[in-house]
Amino acid sequence: MRPDEAVRVAKMLEAAGCAGVEISSGTIAEGLAIMRGPRIPTDALLAANFKLDAVPGLFKPGVARILPLLTPASPKPYRLYNIDAARLIRKAVSIPVSVVGGIHTLEDASRVIEDGTADFVSMSRPFIIEPSIVNRYQEGRQEASRCTMCNYCAIMIEKEPLRCWNGRIPKRA
Ligand SMILES: Cc1cc2nc3c(=O)[nH]c(=O)nc-3n(C[C@H](O)[C@H](O)[C@H](O)COP(=O)(O)O)c2cc1C
């Protein structure tokens, strides 16, 4: 879906009575395009992806080496990647617009609201690593999420409860 099509869909949602829209960039089926990040989450894919966890242990180190060559890289930029679409859509509708995607610092979140890009900012991975991050922003105790955009959280949920893995799967005893 391109931004002009998303504008048309947003108008249809408004006409249908939706209270607001959130601007994302696809569903979880889009993988690294929706949850962007600087590296291929090889270990997590080998541990939890339903296609790759069937690879026999003996072959996993080899697969780990070739996987980055086979897996499409996450598109750039890694931050603020739905901002332009949100701006377009906000101009086209009167209902509140929220935007999500790589908005991980207090400065970026504030700017998105202050410059009128959106009415709300949403965050996903920052809440997984630090559920109290908004309180910490409000209290002046923190200004940026510690999320490294490793994306292990999203891949590992195929097998494990949701949590921040911070780019590493601990060896089990
Ligand atoms: C663990 C996890 C599960 C997600 N599940 C969905 C989903 O079911 N549908 C969806 O549209 N986006 C899903 N997302 C994408 C987020 O809504 C969001 O667009 C993305 O993580 C980028 O925002 P962030 O930089 O604040 O994490 C998921 C993201 C994570 C990390």
C-alpha cells in the first residue's frame, strides 16, 4: 500500500465512523519492513522461526552465516519512517491521527506532536524493553528508549512469552 492509497483508505474509515487512525507500515507479515532495525536477527530466526527451527543443529552455524545474504535487509531509515505518510493522512481527515514506527526519543515524539504531523505518537518496542518509559520521560529521568531495534522480541514470540531479548538468546542450562 502506498501513501496515496492509504489516504483514500483513511477517508473511508473516517466516513465509516472510525474514531481515529494509526499510521503504521503494514502488518507483522511484513517483518523487518514494519519493525525496522540495523541487523538481521539471525539467532532469533534460527531459534523461533517456524521454517528455520527445523534446521538440524549441525547445520545451524552454516545457515546463520548465509541467512543475512538470503534475508532482505530492513529498509532505511530505521527511525521516524511513517512520518511523511502521517502528515499526508492528517491533512486529509478530521479524526485524530496517531503515528508509530521508530519514534523512540522524547525529542522525536515531542516534535511529531508540536509540528502537527500527528495528534498522537504510538510506541511498540520501547514499551517492551521499558513499560514505564512514558513515566520516566515525564519525570525527566530518561530521554530515549534503550531499544536497540534488534527485533528479537517480535521473532521470539513464536515460541516464548513477549519480552526484550536485547539481541541475545541466553543459553539454556
Ligand atoms: C512484538 C511485536 C508484535 C507486533 N505485532 C503487530 C501486529 O500484530 N500488527 C501490526 O500491525 N503491527 C505489529 N507490530 C508492529 C508495531 O505496531 C510497530 O509498527 C513497530 O514495532 C514499529 O514501532 P516501534 O518502533 O515503536 O516498535 C508488532 C511489533 C512488535 C515489536
